[in-house]
Amino acid sequence: MPDNHRYAGKVAFVTGAGSGIGRAGALAFAREGASVAMADISEKGLEETAALAREFGGKTISVNCDVTKGTDVKAALEQTVARFGRLDAAFNNAGAGTLLTNVDEQAEEEFDWMYQVNLRSVFLCTHYVLPIMYQQNYGKIISTASQLAYKGAPGLGHYCAAKAAIIAFTRSLSLEIGTRNINANCVAPGATETPILSGVGKEALEAIRESIPKKRFAMVEEIAPAYVFLASDDARHFVGQCISPNGGDVML
């Protein structure tokens, strides 16, 4: 068990917890003593994450959830509160990448799908979590953007636009919640060793790697601490901010 239980007695809700950064975040919260509600569309991925989380002895629940559907998100949050009695941190991480597609070749359906998974999901989770946090007068909302929101990328216009919209959404939300004891922030990871890179060709991956000052992709364990920090009371004066662990790919 860890010596530092910063989140003992607190509850974290993590979307996209079945793999990648979402899994690393869920495990990081569990390691810190939080009870963790893990949501994902992949039951197999959730089972694997839950098995790893149990090693830390924390309380967890797994919820199969399509984050593009309001009914799924609402039900997942209701299950979380029913099980743990409260919700302190919402980690809006679920998202998806795609094969590189230039704007003139991209199907309308592909663009719409990208916004559904990467942006609508953040809206839905935030929409349904706010009443819970308002009632308890406490909460941290952290959403996953991307360093590509700042620099763009050929063939990924729809992805970059969705991630940039998450940052703008978070800033607007922060102005809305104002003096409430609730903070909303973003993390914009750089290229990270996750399944999302599977849609990028070998040559493109190598070009990306070479453009990073560190000359390597991040490991998920190097990204998760940013979420843990923003969900902590140490970050109580971080409002509408976006921190970007990206190896120097973009220097904000």
C-alpha cells in the first residue's frame, strides 16, 4: 500500500479507463487511496484495469459506458454515487484517434464521429457531473486535450479541432462556475505510447518522434501524475488551465 493516501475517502470517476492514459489515471488514483469508478466501452479492458487496481486494495467499480450517449453517462454517474456516496474528481479521458485523412478526402461521418467521441463525451460527462458537485460544493473536473490542439497536424484536422474545443469548453466552464468550490482544467499530453497511435503509419511515427526534443514518446505513467495533481487540493488555484506533458513538442 502507498504511504501517501492523498485521496483517502475521495472518489474519482474515470472514462476511457480500459486502456492507455485512462487506465494509468485510474491506477494512479487507486494508488493514492481513492475509490475509483472506471467507465469504458470495452468490458475486457475494464476487467484488466480492475484487476490491476485491486493490487492497491482500493474500492472500485467498473461500468460499461458509451460516453457519446447521455443515458449511459447519466447511469454511470448514478451508479458511482450510489456505490460511494459522492464524487470528487471527474476525469474526462475517453477519446479516439483515427487514420490520417486530409480534409478534402474526409467523409462527413468521420468528422462527426470524431467530435462525438472526443468532444460530446466531455460535454455529457460534465453536464451530468455538475449537479453532483454543486450539491456537495466540491469537485475537480479534468479533461484530456492534446498538444495538437496548439500545433495542428496534417490529416488530423478533425481530431485537432475537437481537442482544441475541449480547451475552449473548459475555459468557458471555468467562467460559469466562478466562485464555486469546483475547478475545471485540462491536460494536453504529447505523443504517448497508447493504442491511439495504431492509426499512424511507421514513417509518420518516426517523424513525430524525431520532432520531439526528448526523441521519444511518453509512457502513460509519465502523463497520469498531471491528472492526479489537478484533482488534488494543491491545484485549487488552477482555473481553466491546460498543462501539457509533451516532452517539449510544444512549449506553451
